[in-house]
Amino acid sequence: MNKPPPPTAATIAYKEAGLQLQLAMGIAYTGNPDADFASLLLAYNKGTAALARIALEHGKDPEIQRIARQVLETSVRQEEQLNAWGSVHP
């Protein structure tokens, strides 16, 4: 039987980013739907930003590179918005 090839650096990075995303999504719920949404979306956006960075570092396809840049820009912008909201709504 043929053994599968060893994982690439990208695969290892994606697996680690996925694990970190799962851990980050385990927020302490407050009962406030707005605050919980903000906390979850912050965790999610950090995870999607990490995935986009991996795609930009390791990927080759121009369309995926374009999508990854868009995802990263959106994630960063939303993180800034949510952090600004959180500073006014502790």
C-alpha cells in the first residue's frame, strides 16, 4: 500500500489555524447577544485572517490569492469595527 505523502507546510499551518479557531470560538458567553456576537465574530475573523495569510504565503492560484487578500482586508476591517464597538460597550 502506498503511504500518503507527508503534510506540506501549508497543510500543517491550516491544521494549526483550524485548531486555534475552534479554541477561540469557545468564548465565555455573557447572555448579552450583542456582546456575544462581537466576541464570536472577533474570534472568527482572527481565524479567517490566519487562513488567508496561509493562502497568501503558500498558494499559487491568482484567483485564490485575490480572494485571500479580500478575506484578510475584510477580517481586519471588521476586527477594528468590533474592537471600537467593544471599547464603547464594555
